[in-house]
Amino acid sequence: MSDTDLIRSARSGDPAAWEAILTEHYQPVFRLAYLIVGDPDDADDVAQEAFIRAHRYFRRYDETRPLRPWLFSIAANLARNRRRSLGRYYAAVRRLFRQRETQTKPGIEARMAARLESHRLWQAVRQLPEDDQNVIYLRFFLELPVKEAAETLDVAPGTVKSRLSRALERLRTVIGDQYPDLEAEFLQ
């Protein structure tokens, strides 16, 4: 069943259609929320709230447009609001460092090194302006095509390309200045 058919069925009150929408789109919405808030529990809360709001305002949704960018817009707005709550953000950072300190099982060194490298790249991205972060998250972390990223950001595809180019240039500067060991891996 296509998104359009699912949307029509969900609007008419079919719980199975709404469940199918949730099943198909929950993980990408969660991942976007996680990239913005940085904590899986907060990201799960944001994703759930995004779907609650989407359900509440579903009748207003323009079914001629793709569903995922609309859901991403809702989730991104909620996640940014959540991130602005500094107490939760700093608590998530503290939990992450505590978790890394307590993991001492043999054989996980390589996995931990990869996670640390990914985390450091994510930290570098987090130092960019919010618009730069968003375009990088959508294109590289969520691997959205330019068209879907443009719909999510409510801009033209050419704008996504130009923003991405500028964002990557700024990211190169941040990595070069603060994370030079990541240069060889991510800026080839």
C-alpha cells in the first residue's frame, strides 16, 4: 500500500493504516531526533511526541506531498526544543562519558574506538550552526536524497546543495582546528 493510500485509510480511522505508517517511519524519525538531542531516551520521547502530533494534525496534512519530510519537520522542531533544555543535554553527555568509563570488557576495544571516533565527528558537527547541522544530519547521517532533504527543510534542492557545501567547508575547518586526527578518515 502506498503512503497516499495509507494516509487516506488512517484519516478514515483505520488503526492498521496508522500502525503501518508508524512501522515504516518510526526508525528514521527516531534517528533524526537522536542526532539532534544526543540521547536515546530523549530521542524516543521526541519520536513518540512527533507521531502523537502528526496523528493529531493528520487531517491538515497535504497528501500530495511526501509524508516523511513532514514527519521529519515535526520531529526536528520537537528535538530542537528538547535540546534547548540544557539540563537534559548535559545529563546525556555525562551519562555517555560514564558509560564509556565503565565499559572494560576485553575484545571491545575496536568497537569502542569506532564509537569514540563517530562520537567525536558528531561533536564536531554539533559545533556548526544549526542550519549546517541539519543539512549534514539529513544528507549524511540519515542518507536522505537531496529532494527529501529539501522537502524536510522546506527549501529548494539547490539550496540544500549549497548549504551542504558551505556546511562541509565549515566542518573541515572545525575538524582541522580541533580534531586533526579525524581529518584523514573523514575529509578525504
